[in-house]
Amino acid sequence: MMAKIKMVVDEQERTLEEFLNVLDKKSSVFSYTNASDAETLIRSLSQEIANKRSPSMIRIYWKENELTDTTNGKDIVSLHIFRNFTTSMIKIDKLLAKREHLIVVPDLSILELEKNNRPYIHFLSVLLRKCKAHGSTMITVVNEQEADRHVRTELLPFFDNIFILNGNRMKKKGNDKIDIRYTISDQELHLEPYMQNDMNKIKEIFSLTPEEKKELDKLVGQSLEDYRTSM
């Protein structure tokens, strides 16, 4: 039993490490149907990146009342972006030039509510280029039903990674190999390949004893017979 538990933990750690490598020094957007789940995932991912990669962090806020952490230490800088786009970008550029950062951007879907979101779109377009040029990591989320055409056409196509969230499943758009099941418990993020549970069931079948295989064959045979008689 302990060996199986260790195998599960090792698999989760390996999956998490591989996933963080996909995010590393890239810009990633997570497309959601449930905003609350997406926000929880981003918080957990930010913590994992901070713990395992230890970069400094830049948290961006569109509105001042969203700024929950006002602490500006050597590791975390919180920026309220409100019409001070040029000043903010100069500050961010200087920070990125010094060292690698994790940049956490708020929900892009909020921009749809702005009467004039063009300055925000331009700011984020420049930020995407700066992030790539300085080898930093950026993560954010967006509603999968995003209606704002500027976000759809001028921002989303320029992210390195687009992930589709569906329940507790996370798939990378355009790459079927990255298909992950995630859970969050006690503020810890657990990842495993989505097909892992099915593969474990298959492995269990092949590891059955001869007696167990005979019993399984009987059950399968009975199920097939029941199916035939029901037709």
C-alpha cells in the first residue's frame, strides 16, 4: 500500500514539474467556464511557481479595490493599472530587465466592461512582448465565451499557451499530449495525466492472478450473455 501511495505521489510530482516547464518563460492563458475555479487554479499555480522556481512576482490589478495584497517587497510588486499605462510599463520593464518574474494578470474578460478598453489592450500587447523578450512567465484567465473582439483577435492569438478548463480537466489547445486532471486540496495543487486512472485500471487487470482472471472472464461472459438476451 505504501509503495502504491509513493508511486501516486511521484507521478503527481512529475506531472506538476513537467507542467511548470511548459509554463516556464512563456505566456499562458486559461480559458474557463467557471470563473471561481479558474481563480483558484491561478492562485495555486502562482504559489507552486513561487515555491519551485522562486522568481519575483508582479501582480497586476485593473481596479484598486481588487488589490488585496498591497505589500511591495523584494519578491512581490503589486501594480494598480489605471490610465497610468506608460509609467507602469516603464516600471515593469525595469523590473524584468533585472531578473526573471512571474507576472499574474487579472481576468481578461473584465476588459469587456470598459467603455474604452483599447489602452488596456495595447498595454497587454506590449506586456506580452516584454515578457517574451526578458524570458519571464505570465499567467492569466479568460472566459471561453469572451465576446470582446479586441481580446479575441489582438491578445489571445499571441499567448504561447492556451489551456481549456473543463471541470477538473485541463487541455492545451493544439497539443493533445497535454491533457491533465487537477485537484486542489488544503491549498495544494495536484496534477496527474487525465488518462492515468484508466491506465491504472488496465495495469490492474494485467496484474491479476490466474484465479482472479478466471473470475473476471466469468463476469465478462455473463455480461455479454445478458446483453445478447436483452436484444
